Amino acid sequence: MATASVPTQTPQSPLAAVPRKQFVRLTLWPLVAATFFMVSGGTYGTEDIVHGAGYGKAILILLLTPVLWALPTAFMIGELSSALPFEGGYYAWVRRAMGNFWGFQEAWLSLVASIFDMAIYPTLFVTYLTRMFPWFAENHRGIVVGVVVVAVCALMNIAGVRVVSTTSLWLFFALSSPFLLIVLLAPFKYGALVHAVTRPTTSTVDILGGVLIAMWNYMGWDNASTIATEVERPQRTYPRAMLVAVVIVSLTYIVPVAAMWMTGLHASAWETGSWSDIAGMVGGPLLRVGLVLGGMVSAFGMFNALVMSYSRLPLAMAQDGMLPSVFGKVHPRTRAPWVAIVVLAFCWALCLGLGFERLVTIDILLYGASLSLEFLALIFLRIREPELGRPFRVPGGMFGAVAIGIAPVLLLGFAVVRGEHESVLGMSSFAFGMILIGAGVVAYGINRLLKPEGWVPPEGSTQSAA
């Protein structure tokens, strides 16, 4: 299929025309905190890795995955975000390097994947809430709470990136405190839980499934790139934030698991959600309550940070004339894309009652397709625009730019093969994912049929778009 001609210039975001003093930009640590929640949300989600692989292999998986999967991605994002700190991040990179068609596909893959991700976080919030207050599980109260979570996060995002990122920073400390206590108390329980009686687990995850879950826990680094125009000195801040965040996320996974290994608790006792029970064994009922509250913090923080990321895609596409100009409207004071935030929040709220399971293989397939386009954009831009200013560069010249994408793509191939053995709606999850990917081509075709010359972008400034 033919692609649109490659744009020689990416339109400058209207935000760039606004004097710096009119709105606050993110500095290093707020960006690290926001990235942490876009990627991780804390130690939760590592339980099945231990169940499937055992302690030693689980720690090895959690050590190797960031080296082979997260670190190459962080290097790629560091170069592209420093060279092209535009609204929409990875969408803008792919569009600049490969044309409108592929830019549209990049945004489509991310937004479709968000359906599987974003609907689950308010549900997880309610799940942890009902562990303390079962009353919320009755009738449709859980759905109401989920809608409230969506609405609160939407309002916080309309209030601006500074509110979201500062909240993420405090939520990180609140979330990490119970796990820090587990790490400090575990040595005093050395070998004490060898014969601990635990309830039977239902997890069927094996070691290969553990690798997939580790990949899922380490993906999403590019989400932070979509807010580049709202970051202070992005050419310098992004590379540093990515590397710092990789280290912090890795430590939050590895250290608590290693601490529990000392207690002798059998790996078969682990399954999704068991961190609260484990906390009770180590520190008693109060620490168990702390872990449950931490689960609510994790779900809220991840949803809140990801709203900030995803909402910039429709904004950037509207600025480029690839979506109706209404999506380019921003709040006159905070510069937040309030129309995109409201529309996306409404769509995610509609999905709360559908009972989506976390389809890890589909998530990885869709995310992997978009990530592959980003690695290709890195190479294409090295070839087509060798003189483009790159304050941070992937080391090793062209060989380095190609080489850093090899390990992530190989891991994605492994995820695709694994996905052929899981069923969704009567078909393999791979086939289901390919249908979703193909739908992006259809959506682009319909968009071109409706507006062959593109939608009219907002006129010139944020004032006219507001």
C-alpha cells in the first residue's frame, strides 16, 4: 500500500509558542516518577514469575529482562526524544521518519492497546478496596467506584502535567513504603516460613509464562515521550530520566523478591495478589493492610500517569491535521488537551463493566508492533537525516542503532509464538491481535476517504485552539 509522502518537517507544537512562564514544565524527578507509573506501578505483578520460575530463576529473569528489553528501549527513546522533543512523542518520530500512514498506525496501535490496559486499573483499584471493605463488591458499587477513579484522574490531568507528576512522586513513596518494610523485616524471618501453611494457589504459569509477565512488567517506556513539549530541557532530561527509571523499576522488582527468598517461603505459594498475604506473614495484619492500600495506590497511579500519556496522541494528530481539530483544544491555563482527555476517559469508563482480563500476549503483540516501528524510525532517521541534532546518541554509530533493536525484537517473536497457544474469542490471541493491527489500516483508509486532504488543523496558536 502506498504511504503518504514523508514530511520534511514535523509541525511545531503550539505549546512551543507559549511563553515558558505561562505554564510549569516537568523536571527530572517528576518525570522519573511519572515514567515509573507508566511502566511499572510497583512490585505488584511479579508474583506469578516466582511461581513459574522459582526464586533464583525469577531474579535472573528480572535482571536480564531490563538489560535485553528495557535498556535498549530506553537508549532508543533517549536519542529520539532528545532529537525530536515534539508533542505526541513516538507518533511524531515514526511520522517524521516513515510518513503519515505509519505515524497513524503507531498511534492506532497505542490507543487500541490502551483499551486492554486502561480498563483494568480502576478494576484493580476496586479489587484491593473490596479486600478491606467487601460492601463495595455488592450490586454495582464497584463499577461506580471505577467511574469515580476515571473521573478523578481525568480532572487531575486537565489540571496539568505538574499536578499529575507531583502526585506520582508522592504516590511512589506511599507505594514503596510497605515493600521497604518487607525488605527490612525479612532477614529477621530467615528460614522461618519454610513450613508456612498457605492456601492452595490457582496459578498455572510456567517459566516461559514468567518471561512474558516480566516483559509485560518492563514495557511502556515510550509512554513518557508523548509529553515532550511539557518537559524542561527535554534533550537533557529524557535520557537521564529513562536510565534512572530503569534502575528504580528493576530494584523495586528484584529486591523484595530476593528478601522473601531468605524467609524460605515456597515458590508455589505465590500467585497474583499474594503480596498482601506474604506481607501478613512477615509483618502482621497492619503490614498486610499497607500492601492492600499500596495496591490501590499502584492502580490509581498507573491510570493517572497513562491518561497523561495517551491523551497527547489525539492532540498531536489533530495538530498535524490527521484528526478533527476539536481534539487539538487545550485548557487555556494548564495547556492540557482537555477534549482528548474527556473523550478517552469516557471510552475507558464504558469498558469497565466488560470484565476484561489482562491479556498479556495481546498487550505485548500490539505494544511490540508499535515498538518495532520506533526502532525502525531510529534507523530511518539516522539514514535520512544524519545531520539532525542529537544531544544524546545511541553509542556505536549505525551498527549500534541497529543492534539495540535485535534483542527486543527477538523477545517479541518469542511472545508471538507463545501467543499462538492462547485462545481469545475462539481464536489464538495472535490471530486476534493481527485483526486489531489490520483494523488500523482500515481506519486509516476511512480517514483518508472522509478527508483526502487531511482534517483542518488548529490555526497557529493555542489561543485559537483553546
